[in-house]
Amino acid sequence: MSEIEADGVQGNEVEQAPLMERLSDRLSPILVKEVRQAMRGKYFKITFWITLIMATLVGLGVCLEGVSGSHVDENLGRGFFIAQFACLIVATHVLVPFSTFLSMGGEWDENTWDLLVLSNLKPRQIVLGKVLSGGVQALLYYCAFGPFLVFAFLLHGIDLGVLFTSLVVSFIVSLLLSCLAVAMSCFGQGKFTRVLLMVLLTAALVWTAFGTGVWGAGMMFRPGMLHDTEMLEAIGAGLTIGTAIAAYFFAAACSRLAHPEENRSTGLRAMSLLVVLSGLAWMSWVLGSRGRNEELLFGACMSITFLFVTSIFYSTEQGRLGLRVAVTLPKNRLLGWLALPMLPGGMRGLIFYTLSSLMVFCWMILHPLLATGSLPFRNGQVWIPLMMMGTGFIYLGFPGGLLSRYLSENWGRMTARIGVVALFIASIFLPAVLGYLIDLRSWAVWEHPLNLFMNFEYLWDNDLEFGAGVILMLVLLAITVLINGPRTLAMVKEHKKALAHRRWVLQQQAARDAARQQPEAQ
Amino acid sequence: MTTALSVLGVTKRFGKLLAVDNASFEIKRGEILGFIGPNGAGKTTTMRICATLDMPDSGDVLIDGRSVLSNPREVRERLGFMPDAYGAYVHTTISEYLDFYARAYGLRGRSRTRMLDYVKEFTALRPLQDKLITALSKGMKQRLCLAKTLLHDPAIMILDEPAAGLDPHARIELRELVLALAGLGKAVMISSHILTELSQVCSTVAVIEAGKICATGTVDEVIQMAQAKHSQVFVRSLADREKVHRALLEEAGVTSVRPHKNGLMVDFEGGEERLARLLQSLVERGLIPIEFSPNQVDLEDVFMSLTKGQIQ
Ligand SMILES: Nc1ncnc2c1ncn2[C@@H]1O[C@H](COP(=O)(O)OP(=O)(O)O)[C@@H](O)[C@H]1O
Ligand SMILES: [Mg+2]
């Protein structure tokens, strides 16, 4: 081909390309790459064809079974649909998420991770690309199953609403599971960790697939359920909570992928808050103008428990602000201090836990006040969330405070995290076992002073009084605060210094810019 | 010439091992810096720090005036790094591979097409563009990675042992590519523990050993520096060889003398001035040499003398 001809062809392509180009430019580069690799890879090809063959065989089986019976009834259509739905679920809930897990892991195994980082893709883009590629693969399965599902519909007995709902819900769940899978793939690169993660992931996937399958089948046999508000609420709540959890895992994956000196915590903390806020908003909506003490307390305690669990990680981060975090602090002094609980660092994590738990407490007071104008709590019930918060503070603050000097090391953080759990178990179970051994009945049935949860039970029926339980709790709180004194001081000092440095850098920059502009002006 | 890359007192430890010890040097635009040192000297570590992939324990690196610590994203926009070991995706052709990274670098629409054409032309990969990467030879892969590194038109290129594992022909090709890059005004840093190919391309060198930079400067400067430490002179005189031998041993800077061909080979420590004085004093003693030739030292010898030859 002559050069002129080649130019001509290229010129045409350029003329025609813009729309397609612009469309494909909008897509995540990772998505384009992932889908291409997945389509060509053995894993997808093999699983795709096996799934289709299985679906055909199972479908044939169901049909033969149905036809050989005395009469063809509407159950045949349902049976056929459920069989197909089960195959589809296995593919989209287990095989697809697992392939995203492998593909994320592949970036390290195949030594391509550095090149990705260098290309300046943000962790968020990388994770999103992987998740979306899982979505595309799932969509391919849905398309491939289309003929089967149409056939099932033609067999009668199938509610179109149920068919549609179950497909949409299962697709969303598949996306959420891909999110979970990518996140889990980021949590560890060691051989042992990977195997462990794989086992955990497989369990989670199979369990969810089973759940979705049973739910879909149930709906198919009782299509009326779909018009039930409670069912709709349940679907809504399930999807909201699922999305919140997936979003949390997404944020966790992004922070794992971020550079160690980068901010690996603020996004996660924001996500924790978001999960709690969406949970509380959902509760508020469901409760409406009701304001029952059990429900409010349940909501508050669940939220604080969630905050406690996620704060196990935040409160054991290394105290030092990362090199790349310090330069992103707000310029404004006040904002700088307000941002403190959201910034990475163990002590800041403890403050985050305390403040966000207080926020939950405020919700518990404000919701009934606004909705009904009165507080529905009897006795000392209103104190329960605060007691819970204090208890959590002790468990979080003890190991983190004691080990604060070693939190910059990997082992230090691990020890502190395990320490929180170990302390929890030790303080609740050991006295009980001891009570059993020395035949102290009340201890053996968990009624020992170290069981701070006893306070909650007591407050349910009694007023708050400064008995031994409360005093012990306050003493322990004071000790925890003392233990955390040094790292609090260090944190304040560092924060002051970082803010001052940030302002100094900005001033320098401004001066430099001014100096640069002056000669130009002359 | 403006400074493109400056390494400012970078130190990096891996546990107890001091991998890079207070290293400082700089590269100007259009310059090719050879970063030489034996295996395990800390070349890769230094380069990874320059490329924002690792963090220094102390010190900083400025790329076009931007700190790798505080502005990693801006640094990555200006920098092309070719790691010594990198993976390629399976089931991907050269075209698709480059297209992916072009997208990742944020190139859109026509500018992407144009850039892809350009790098394929530059690295002569166009005829192979539909080949699977897994089917490429080492030299081709190296060129592909170079093409990928060029996609965002970085002002500074860091190539970690790009010549390792290449056949002589591919090495020459690589050398020409690197020279062409410098011709485009890019600053290039290229590391190696094999010197022959570096001595012909680089304008400056930095020699690193056990994490310490032991010499920096232009190739000539470093050679002089090495000679200042140690060099050999061949001396032939019409006078009695024994006499010359004894006289030489009395001179300052001479460490050993041995017969060599029809003259004497002198191991000598000190710079060129001292060498001139040696010649002068021989003449003054009446032992006029008819041949007095300091050995031509090339980069390889410099390297050996600077690093005590600890090549693994
Ligand atoms: N991630 C790491 N962990 C521990 N030690 C490392 C790591 N990377 C490099 N080293 C050590 O640092 C030293 C310098 O390594 P490197 O920079 O790769 O040398 P070079 O590239 O000059 O051959 C070596 O002794 C190496 O073993
Ligand atoms: Mg190396």
C-alpha cells in the first residue's frame, strides 16, 4: 500500500472516529483493558461455556421431568426459571466476583502494579475499573441467559414483575460482590494471606449466592409478596445496607492501595460516618413519627458497635501524619483543627470514635424530640449509649495507648488490633471461667465487675446511680485517658507544627510567585 | 541548562541495611547521566525513590522543581520510569498495551492517536503492533516499555538497567534511542553495572557503591578523579633500567615499579600535576625518558578503581 493510500485510510478513520473515540474516552481505561483480557482469558471462556452447558442440561432435565408428568402446569415454567436463575446466580455471584479477585491479585503477581501507579491512575479509578469489568462480565451472562429466561416466560406461570425484580436485584448484588472481591484482593499479597482471603471470599460468595437464589425462588412462588410494602422495605433496606458495606470495602481497598505516606484513613472515616448516617436516616424514615425506646436504643447501639469495630483500625494507626498528608491540611487554622478527627493517626482515631458516637447519641435524643416532642426512655436507659461509648473507649484506648510508640511498625499495629479483641475476650470470659473454677456463682454467670455490659442491663430497669459498676467504669476511663496522655500531647504538638509548616510553605510559594511576577511587570 | 532532576541527600534503609546513604547529584536537561554501580549498590532503590514508588527516610528528590514527597502526582506527569523488572498483561497486543497506558495517562481522542503513532514510529514498533506481547523478544519488550514510558512525553526519563539481557544488536539500537531522547532535550538517567554501553552514551556519570555516591561529574572529570587515585605510567629510558627503577621508587606517589616489555610499568597515585613533576624530576636526574605514557583509562577501569571491583 502506498503512503498516500495509507494516509487516505487513516484520514477517513479520524473523520469517523470522534464519536466512538469520545465514547470510549469516557470509559475507565482499566475497564477497557479488563474486559478485553477477561474475554480472551481462559477463565472466562471456560466458565462461560460450562455455565451455559449446565444451564441447558438442567433446563432440559426440568422440561423432561415436567412433560413426563401427567400434565404441563404452571409449575413447569417456575421450575425452569428457578433452575436457570440458580445457574445464573452461580455465575454472577461466585464466578464473576472471583475473577475480579484474581485480576486484582494479578497486578502484583505479574509485576504490573508499579506501571499502573506510575500512569497516575488513582486507586479509586483502578478499583472502580475492576468492579465495573465484573459488572460487564455479569451483563454478558445475563444476555447469554436471555433466551432461556424468555423460554421460561413462555412456559407460563411466571410473574413478569418478579422476573424483572429478581434480575435487577441479583445484578446489583453481583456488582456489590465484585466490590467485596476486589477489596479483599487488596488486603494482602502474601501467599498464606491470599489463600485465607480466597477461602473467606468463596464462603461469602457462596453464602450470598445461596441467599439470593432462595429469595428469588421464594418470590417466584409467591408473586404477591412483591406488592407488600414490607417486602419492598426489606429489599430497600437490604440493598442500602449492602451498598453501604460494599462502599466501605471500596474505600478500604482504595486506602490499601494508596501510598503509605498518603492519607489512607480520611476516606475510610468519611465512609464509616456515611454508613452510620445512612443507617440512622433509614431508621428515622422507618420509625417515622414513632419513637419507641427499644428501636431507638437498638439503632444507637448498633451504630456505636459499627463505629467501635471500624475504629479498631483507626485508633491503632501510627501517630505521625504521613509526609503526603501534611501538605494537604486545610490552610485555615480553625478548619485545620476541625479536620483533626478525620485525619489519619491513632489518637485522632480515638477522637473520631468519641465524636461520632456522641453524634449517634444526639440522634437518639433528637429523633423522638422532633417526632413526638418527648423522650420515650424510662429509668437510666438514656445513658446506655454513653456507657457503651465509654466501654468502647476503654477497649480501644488501652492497647493503642500502651503500644503507641510501636504503632509505626507493622507488628505494633497488628498487636494493638489483636490486643483490643484479646482484651475484650479476656475481660469478659476470664473472670467468668475463674468464677466457675472457684465456685463463685455470680461471676460464673457473667455477673462480674469487669463485665461492663452488666451496666447496660442494670440501666434498663434502674436509674443511673454511682454504684460500684459505674465507678469502676469511670476509673478505667480515667486510666485510659492517662495512658493516652503522651500520644495526645504528641498529636497536638505535631498538628500545631504541621499547620504552621503548611502556612509557611504557602507563604513561601506566594512570595516566590510575587517575585516571579515583578520582573514580568517591569 | 536548567536542572531537571536533583537528588538531595537521599537516605533509605531496609531494616538495618543502609541501601542508599545520603546520595546527592543532579541531571540537567539534554544530559544523559550514567548511574553506575555493582549489583546491590542501591541503584534501583534510588531510582524508585526518584519515581515516587518508594519514600526516602530522609532527603528529597526534585523533578523539574517538584518534590517527590509532596507532589508525587505532578512528578509522575513529568517523569518516565522504566523499571528493571516489569510485567506485561497476557492476551494483549502491542497496540492494545500502548492504547491502555495512553488512556491511563489521560490522553484523549486525537491526541492519543497522534501520540501512539509517534511512539510506535520512534521505537520502530509499528510493523509489530498486532503481535501479542508474550511473543516478543527481550529487546522488543524493552522497546515496548520505552514506548510506553514516552507516551506522556516526560521531560525526564529514568531507565533502570535497560540494556540488561539484550543482545549486542539490540544494545546498539537502545543506545541510539537514548541518544535520540537526549537530542529531544530530555534528561535521561540510565543505570547499569555493565559499562561498555554507558561510556559511549552518557555525558555525566554518578558512581554508587554500597549506597554511597563515590564520584560524580562528566565522564572526563570522573576519569581524572580516578586517575588522581590510581593510574599506571609506562616509562622507557635509554639509561640503565636498574637505575631508572631505583630512581622511580624514590619518587613521591609511586607505589610499585615492574619491568614491562622494554621499559617499566609504574603504579602511581596522584593527579596530573604530580605526574608532571615525576617526569620533570626524571629529566633533572638525567634519566631522560624517550617514552612516558600514562595509560588511557576508560570508564571500565574507573569503575573498577572506584568500586574496588566488587562486581557480583
Ligand atoms: N524491598 C527491599 N527490602 C529489603 N531490602 C531491599 C529491598 N530492596 C532492595 N533491598 C536491598 O537494598 C540493596 C540495594 O538494592 P538495589 O537498589 O536493588 O541495588 P541495585 O539496583 O544497585 O542492584 C540491596 O542490598 C538489596 O538487597
Ligand atoms: Mg537494580
